[in-house]
Amino acid sequence: MTPAKVALVTAGSRGVGAAIARALARDAHLRVAINYHSDQTAANILIQELTTLSSLSRSSTSNFIALQGDMGNRADILRVVAETVDAFGRLDVAVSNAGWTRMTNFMELDDADNEDDWDRCFQMNVKSHFHLFHAVRPHLEATEGAFVATASVAGVQPSGSSLPYAVTKAALIHLVRSLAVIAAPRIRVNSVAPGVLLTDWGRQFSEETLRSVQERNALKRFATPEDVADQVRFLATSPSITGQNIVIDAGFSL
């Protein structure tokens, strides 16, 4: 019997990453490796939840594992990928969900004049995704797998937590399109671009800002982490989509 397929979800212990892990385990029936940066407790709780959600057969070997690693560190990326493949024997889906920003006023140019912010945003929002793709490429080629990155509506519509964040998310979307060309025909490469979500991260915006965003959204509500996860699952399992960026923003960018 062919073993169940395997997904790696980076920054996967909470928020959007955790929702993606649930969707892949429950709806796509994948074995899942969860990467976390520092919150081991949240990662372990999620592993127990995935075991309950999954329809995969219970065996002495776990179908779900949690792996610590800083996705801004290339050595950690290589180690997490290697540990995933060592544990499960293959890799079919890589969800590159790590990112970083510092909350500033997008409309204040002086707020964007911070070299550390630009460097950190490029490291986490662009280079980390490239480094992960480079590490997983041979494994995804072997399984004709999928790579899905988490971008942002800020990379489509100038907006968001900071100018460096918006610019680097736009760069990520172009990186995804470029990798789709380079990796074809054996690997499918796509991205999702959420709008503001009411996760711990999204709630860092002021209540006034959140009310303004909700009013601007054509659907007068916020998208949810589960909405994003559904699209990631679709891109991970569809055999005919590559080079696309799916915006999930409740109509913010219309």
C-alpha cells in the first residue's frame, strides 16, 4: 500500500498555519509536520488535535510531528526539511507560511525609513520562502508535489502594517510566479494572499483600523483563517494550477 502523502507547514503552531494543518490533516488526509519557532506547547497541543481529527490509521508511528526551527535561518530550514523526510519518507506538499512585520503607519514615509525593518522583511517575507523551496525541491520533484506560500493582500493593494511588509509581500508573489516557471512541470507553485484576519497578529491593529477595514471590505466581514486554509488545501491537491496568487480578503482589494 502506498503510504499517505506528507505535508510540511512552517510557522504552523497557531493562527493561519494551524488552520492549514487542520485542513490538510482532516480534509486532504495528509500526514503533517508542523514547524514552530518557539511555542512548543501550542505545537504539541495541535499535534494531539490533528491526531483526533485525522482519519489516517492509528499506528505506533505518529502521523503528525512538531519540529522547532527558525525559518529566517537557512540551516534550520535545511534541518526541518531533512527531519520531515526522515520521519515520513517523502514530502508532497510544502506550505511556506513564515513572515514578519513591525506595525507602523503605512502612510508615513519616515516610519518606513528603517534599515532593520527592510532587512528583516526581505529575510522573512522573501528569502525564507526561496530557501525553503530550494530545500524541498528535490523531494517535491520526486512526488510531483506542491509548494504554497502565504503572501498578503498588502502585496496586491498598497496597504498593510508597513511599507517594507507590503513591498516584500509583492516580491514574494513575483517569486512564486517565477518559481512556478522554473519548477514546471513536476512541481506546482502558488500563493495565497489573505486580507486582515482576526488572529493574534491581526488584532495588533487598532480597533479603529479594524472597523475601517471591515467597512471597506465588500462583504462587510473579515475573511477567516479557515477560509485561507481551504484555499491552501485546494492548491495543494489540485493537479492543474500553478503560478497563481489567490486573494482571500472579503473584497478589500476590489
